[in-house]
Amino acid sequence: MTTETHKETLGFQTEVKQLLDLMIHSLYSNKEIFLRELISNASDAADKLRFEALSDEALYENDAELKIWINFDKDANTITIRDNGIGMKREEVIDQIGTIAKSGTKEFFNSLTGDETKDTQLIGQFGVGFYSSFIVADKVTLTTRRAGLESSHGVKWESAGDGEYSIEIIERSQRGTEITLHLRSGEDEFLSEYNLQNIIKKYSDHITLPIVMPKVTTDEEKDETIIEEEVVNTATALWARSKSEITPEEYTEFYKHVAHDFEEPLIHIHNKVEGKNEYTTLLFIPARAPFDMWDRNSRHGIKLYVRRVFIMDDDEKLLPPYLRFMRGIIDSNDLPLNVSREILQHNKQVDLIRSGTVKKILTALENLAKTDKYATFWTQFGKVLKEGVIDDSGNKERIAKLLRFSSTYDDNSTQAISLEDYVKRMQDGQEQIYYITAENFAAAKSSPHLEIFRKKNIEVLLLSEQIDEWLGSHLVEFEGKKLQSVTKGELNLGDLENETEKQEAEKASDVLKPLLEKVKDVLVEKVSDVRVTHRLTSSPACLVADSNAMDASLERLLKSSGQSFGGGSKPILEINPQHPIMAAIKDEEDESRFKDWVLTLFDQALLSEGGQLDDPAMFVKRINDMFVSMGNLSSSRIITFD
């Protein structure tokens, strides 16, 4: 029975066109990686078949010996990569090759810089193995058939990488996928058994499937040519081998395979646990954060195996979200082969694997923190690791020791100061770890709330990332020292504040009590209280939150993200009695100008901490009116041109 074919010509998705152009131009200097990527895809197809066949053995179609075949034809100028894995249906071919239907696509293209070196790394992270074919080929032909289809209908896909591709239904008896690369002129180096074998051994020796190439020998007695299959790779699970037998190069190539990355990893963690719950982990920390790192739902870093059989990609039960930057495999000897995501949700063995793996990763990070490499790690993954303080209460103390911050110690935006560093530098009599949160580093560094701390040389941590707003509410103490926001509650420096300063503050509060009440009357809709401060030395006023309220910056963050938080709370206005502006306000007899002074004072305090004015135009008008008043100006005093 012949299959009625209908050939269609379709256009690539816009993003695919961009990707093809990037592939051809950015990766040409490392063009041999096309073979690694296609072999990796073939291996994944075999893994998927094994997994699906656990519940439907008929998918093997009486052929359970999975392999990858590599062949070349000098006369036709082609290389062919074939597997007998899961294969694809027509819809899958279109979805997986004609379009990029994965989350993070927009972020990926937005993160491209135009710098060839940097963009090359991003392309690798995006996992675009098939498209690497066009680095060396000016035409690619793919034929495939999904395992288990009742008929022998296969799919043929073909493209010259120029924006279009053709697709048609064909007769194909074999399941799996075959890709034929029609090489560009000048790519003869890949039409060599010696060169291809070297590339396979260099990049793909760790692939657990046999990678075979035809071996041609001649029987001189019978005068005939004999073609046999020669296994080129080791074909054993790298993680199952002893660590002493594995070279750094082999670890690196396995990482590049499992992570779809072109760079070397920062470190690897290879661990085997024996006993009642036996499992092996081979995990890697990348040297660069992937483009979709900030998506907490992006979980594609860890592969779960059971007795060397691939089961599924990363599940939230394998590692917590704050470790989503990890890449690698977890292989259990005890989980059932038919384990599902539902079973993982309620499996004590999985809980033990997760707990043990997290501890191993934190130990590795603690060791890394003793080296210069930790600065690279923190730059790339510090924001994500901070989530661990919120997500993982059981390991909060260990994670807290791994955190790094900027501070007034050096006013450097580079986050390099640990909480342990801070505690060692605390002054005699200092009981709290002080910090400030702001929308950016510049705002944190220049906040008026820091004035008294700078005067007394008390170090303050400068927090300026969105996650820091949540961090402050979950990390309340470290090594017995409470963390205190300098923008919340009444300032109490304890032994760092001398008796004379306390007495002066109390005296100022008594003397200025009528003024404080008068200011509060003007701001009754805006503030909950007005009081004298001694946290300011050069600014006239600042806004602080009540000790039980949210920081203003957290309220603004929640409001901007559309989240409900109970309507917020009014801040407290603290005034500096030593500032000349306060003297001017105190002496102002005109009620209208007094009100303008007070409202302007409030707005300035709001602006200084990154807030937004309700009525910017009115603020400008009040400032202009005050200029006119202070300068003895009037409408008659204008520039004339007579």
C-alpha cells in the first residue's frame, strides 16, 4: 500500500530565522560541535523511548537494542546521523523544528548583545542543537517515524536554512530519526572516518548508547568487501564510573552535553550514596547564568535516572527552586522504573535524595566560597541563592553564610561582604546588624537614613535587589545578632549613643512639641506621626516605617506588581532640629507659606527614599512660589530688553 503524499512548503518562525543566522555566523569557528549536538538529540530520543516503553513495551517494535549510527558518503558529500529512538509525528516535527515553542524565547533574544563571544554562549544555553546542522550544511534532510504508529507513515522535512522548509508524509518502515547533512563546499574534513571518530570520542564518548560507524574490511581470499559495525564510544554511564577514572575533560564534555552549554562549568559535584537508599549524583554549577534564570518555573537542569534508565527531566521534588541553576543527573538504584511525577510527590526516598543532594551542594558552595571563583558564582547566581533563605528554613543558617552584600564599609556596588565579615567588624556595644533596602544601589548609598551611621562609623548593609525586600523579612538574625532596617522604628543605637546625645534629643522633643503638632496637623492624611530624629546630620527630614510595618520600598514593590497587601500604612516623618530649614519653618508666621514649607519637606523626604509624588506639578509650583518669596521676587521683576 502506497502512502498518498502531500508536500507543503512552510515558513520558519521569525525567531528561527534569527537563530539560523546566529548559528551560521557565530558558531562557525567551532563548527565541529554540530555532531555533538545531533548525537545528543539522538541520545535524548532513545531516553524518551525507554521511558515510554516502561508502560508500553510494544513501542520497541521487536527492536530493543538502541543505537546511534554515523555514516558519510564522499561522492554525495553527505553525513548521516540515524537513531532508532522515539521518532516524531508530523505535528512534532513542525513544533520542534519549524518553531521555537519554549518559554523564555523573548528573554533569550532580548539578552543577545551583538558580541559574538557572549552570544555564542547564550545560543548554547538555549538548547538549539538541531539548528547547528546549518553551520556545515547548505541543505538538511530529516526523515522520521514515531514509535508505535500502526501504519508505516513517516515524515520527511527538508530545508536549505533560508527561511522556508518543506514537509511531507512518506513511507518509512523504521522508527526513529535520520538526518542527512548536505555539506557546504569546503567542509571535506568531515568526510573522514578518522576525523569523525576523533570528534565523537572528544565530545560524545560518555553517551550511554553505542555510537557505531561502518568498518570496511576486505577478505582477500574471497575477494569481497565486508562491512561491519564498529562501536566508536565507550558507551557507559559516566557517573557510574569511579571518580578516579574520569578526567577533567570527560567531566567537561558530559556537562556540555547535559547542559547544552559551550563553556566549561564552574565546578562539578560527583557523589555516590550507599546503604538503604542508594543513588548517584553528578551535578555542575555553570559559569554563566542562563537567560531564563529568573523564571522560577523554568526547571530543566536535572535529569532523573533509575538504574541508568532516563525517567524525566527536572522535577520540583528533586531540587528546590533556589538551586534551579544546577545542571546534571541524579540516578537512583531504589526508585521504581515506572515512577511518575505524582509518585515523586509522596515518596520518602525522593525526599531523602533531595535532602542529601541539597546538603552536598551547600557543602560545595561553602568550599567554593573559600576561593576566587566564588565572586563569579555570586555575580551569576547570588540573587537566586537569596531565595533559599525564604524557601528552605531548614538550611537558612548555612545559606545566610553564603550570602554576599555591598555595605558602607567600602561603598562598593560589588557584593563581596559576608555577614560573618560584618559581625567581625561590629563596634563594641553594637547589638544589631544594620541594613537598608532601596530600589537601586545609588539610592541605598545616598539615603539620608545613613547619616548618623556614617558619622559614628557604623557599617550598614546596602540592599538594592528586589529579592532583598523579602530577604529582610525572613532573615531576622544571624549568629545571635538581630538584623535591623535603618528605615523602620525609632533609632536605638544602644551603647553607641552617649548620654549627652540622648538628653539633647529629649530636650529638642520637648521644646519643639508645639511645632511637631502643627506639622502633624498639616500632614494628617499623609503620616501617622511627626517626631524629632537624631539619625540625620545634614538632611532636614526623613520618612521611616513603624517597627511593625513594611518598609516603604517593599510596599512600592508590591504595589507596582499589582499585589494586595492590605492598603499599606502611613509613614512617620522625622525632622532634624539642627537643620536651618526647620528653623525657617518654626519661625514662619504666614499659615499658607507654613503649609507649603511642610508639604515640600514631606515631598522631599519621599523623593529621597525613591518614592513617587502624588502631584509632581503641585510640588514644582510650591518650590517656585517659595523661590519667589525667599528672593523678594514679584511679577514686576522680569528681564526687559529695552
